[in-house]
Amino acid sequence: MTIKTLYQKLLDSHTVKKLDDSTVLLYIDRHLVHEVTSPQAFEGLQINKRDIWRKKSILAVEDHNVPTVGITTDKTAIKQLETLSENCKTYNLTQYKMGDIEQGIVHIMGPEQGFTLPGTTVVCGDSHTSTHGAFAALAFGIGTSEVEAVMATNCLIIKKSKTMLIKINGKLKNGVYAKDLALYVIGQIGTAGATGYAIEFAGEAIENLSIESRMTLCNMAIEAGARSGLIAVDNKTIEYFKNKPYSPKKQNWQKAVTYWQTLKSDDGAEFDKTITFNADDISPQVTWGTSPQMVADIDGQIPDPQNEKDKTNKKSIQNALNYMDLKPNQKITDIKIDKAFIGSCTNGRLEDLKIAASMIDGKKIADNIKLALVVPGSGQIKQQAEKLGLDKIFKNAGFQWRNPGCSMCLAMNDDKLEKGDRCASTSNRNFEGRQGAGSRTHLCSPATAVMSAIKGYLFSTI
């Protein structure tokens, strides 16, 4: 028997044809579609007079452009939302619209419905499709032309990735979460550290993570340069998919479980690269710059570009400090914020909301906080949170409780930062203008974001 990594197992089981030593024609099991990257793909089908090859492989949802309060007046957003609905009706595709309990951020509602399953190949016209690798699914983002190709053929020509094992030994400290782990890894290897690789996360710290936390970690794999992030199946994975709408039923359930239990790297499997970290070295993390790799411990400080020998890095740090309006050697906890955002496909799950709410019961946001948002990742999460009374805890503390959507992760809907606004954000990217023109983003965990809103400056309880 050939010894394989998890990535190799998933790739081999879905290879329709090997085109050369580095390229394969890959079969795609699941295709998640949203309103932003699909209009041109549908138009291409119509121009070329093609039908959709397997309609049940597609699940469509409104998420990027949807308003989390009221209605949107943005003409582009309205057009994209209307176009998705029209195309889904024309092609008879399953779609979850605003107001549906199933509607939510594509990378949250897909697994929530059991549409994402272990061992499947999953694509979406969104880079954070790597999220679904938390379930041992080979998942990656694709471009608009590829969206059309998958719709028409359920296949895709891809270049094989190299394999990287990132092993986290030991247990994470109390108060340290999956987002901290993700940012720490990115800070250590850089945003190009995993370019060309599929990362498999393993080790005691990974095994101890909840399913929701694993999704957070794999979501951020793309920010390290990887196309995919993967975590092996265990009992937590199997339990997660019991009785979900799209999960296998009756006799097919046990068949599926038997297969899922094989979805792990074989003992002795060789990776192209292995990196090991110790969980005890990881503290709460906050980004200070304009890239996820520009990150520091919450009790750390801003680097001094004058201490950087590499000219390119020195200029990059200085440019980031200029944009972020920060000073060298400034303490992270000296940075005051204007706004806080809890949500996105990285941290909009029920576990995230529970953690945040547990830390602020009876507290109030600081006087300098202009806006604090909590945006559940789906209608189901919103409903579950309200049953637990989490919405009341947030609202009593001064947070706004919104409807599901991508919200303030990116400046593509009504939730945007104003120029100069500084935000503690649980989203995944802190590029210049990511949350709005001239905005300044500090990526962090829900725990750090919520406590920063209470204190008025970047803060963690650990």
C-alpha cells in the first residue's frame, strides 16, 4: 500500500486525468456560489449556450453585499443580488436569500448545512474557501473564469500543491484562541511562507481545537500563502455532521463514516516541508501593520524599522507605520481604537459569540468607541445566539446586534469604516483600505476585540 498524506489522498481520489507531472484535471464535488463572482460566469454560460453540468453540486447564497441592517441603496450591490436570484431561477439552483434562516456567509452556512462534507472537493469564487479544509475537504478559491468552467463541467485543471505539515505541540494557554494561533503562524512564516503548498495542521493543540476553531485556522491558511488548509477527520468531525440537512442518511451514514475515518495522513507519510511550533509560546496576537504578517503579542510593541537590515523590509515597515499612524516601539496596548467588529467567515460562529459575550456581561463599551458591531455568520447562528440571550448581553454593553452577512470584513456593503477609523476586527485581512478607504485595521480574536471595545484600546485578558 502506498503511504500518502491527506492532501495526496484527496487529490488522487478526485483526479480525472493526469495532464503532466504537475497538473491534473480534478473533479469538483461541491460548488458554493455568491453574488459577487458569479454574474460573469453565468453570462459566459449563456453566451456559449452551455447548461450547468450537475445542478445539485451548486449551492448559492447572498453574503458579500447584503446589508446587516435595513436595506442597501448601493446600485451595484442591488444589481448583483438581483442577478444571482435571476440566474438561480433560470437554472433551477438552490439559493438562500436574505431573511432565510439558512442564509449566511458562504463559508459558514456551507458546512452548517452539511453541504461541505469530509473527503469532498469544494470550490468557491472566494479566496477563503480554505475554511472548508477543517473537515478534511480539499477546498480552495477560484477565479470567475474557473467558476464558469466548474459550472459547465464539474472539473477544473489545477497545478498540484506541495505538502506542508505545520505541527503545534502542547496545549494553548487559557485565553489564547485559534485566531491567535493563525496570526502567530503567519507572523512566523510570513504571508508567502506557504506559497505553493497545501498546509496540513496537526499536533496536540490542533486535536484539542473545536470544529469551529479549526475552521478559523483553515480560513487563515490563505493568508500564509497556502491555497488550502487541511485537518484530519476525528470523532469531532463526525459528530459535527450528524443530522445536518445535506449529510448522508440511514445506511449511507455508516458508509460515509467508514470512509471519513480514512481521511488522515498515513503513518510515515512524507511532507515536502515540516514546521513545528510549541503552543506554550503563543500569546494573544494583534496586527499592527497592513499585512497579516505584521503582528505582535498583545503585550508587545511596534517594531522599529531602523533595526531592520533588509532595505525592502525596512521600507515596508515604515510605509505601514505611516498608513497606520503608529510610532516605532509603541506599545500595542497604547493603541486606542474607534470601532470594533466581531463577525466574518473567520470569527462569526456561535463559539466566537459565546466567548465574546462571556467576557462582557455587565460591562459597557468605552466612551471613545464610536461603533461596536456583532454580526452573526448565519441566520441559524443568530437564532441560536438569541435563544442563549447573547444578543441582550451585547446590546446591554453598547454593541449593535446585526443580521448575518460579510459586513465590515470588506468595504463591499453598507458596513464600512470611515477614513482614519481604527478598528479591532475579527476579520482576516488588514490591507490598506480593506474595511474602507483610509481605514486602519487591527486583526485579533473575538476575545481581544470585545475587550478592546470595553477598554477603548487594544487589550486582552491574558
